Amino acid sequence: CSGVPSEDSEAKSKVSRSCRAGLLFPVSRIERLLRRGHFAKRIGAAAPIYLAAALQSVTQHAMEEAGKISKEKKKQRISLRHLQLAVQRNPELMQLLRGM
């Protein structure tokens, strides 16, 4: 997802929807799972993009907090325990992951 157009002007390069939206999470895979899950009869074009962005944002926030905790513990790798502590310290993340 470099964003640099190809030098061959005749050939059209395919750019993924994730790249166009500026996301790292796969928009096409999320759309496929939404359609196969039969959550709704119809799914809009922006729904998988929005869901991918939301998932990426929550994941990024949780991993940032876990990274801070791992630095506090003077570790270089994020472990499962660091991620659990990050979720427990943040009431919004805890509420989101509990589903209440």
C-alpha cells in the first residue's frame, strides 16, 4: 500500500480497499465474513470499511497500552499478561470486551 502510481500508464494497478481507506485491517475479508454470517439481508458498501476501521482502532489502543505496561515491567515483548492488564486498567476496553 505504497500509494505510488505505477510508471506504466496503460496498465491499471489494482489497489485494495484497505489501502484506499488507509487501513491495515482487511476490508474485503471483513465484508466476506459479514456476508457469510447472515447478520443482515443487505450490507452497505461502507459497512466493512467502517468495521475494519473500528477494529483497527480498538486493537491499536489496546496494543499501545500493553506496550506501555511491558516497558514498565522492563520487557521487550508484549505478553498475554500485559494485554490483560491493559484491558483491566481501561474501563472502556473492559466494558467493550465483556459485552455489557
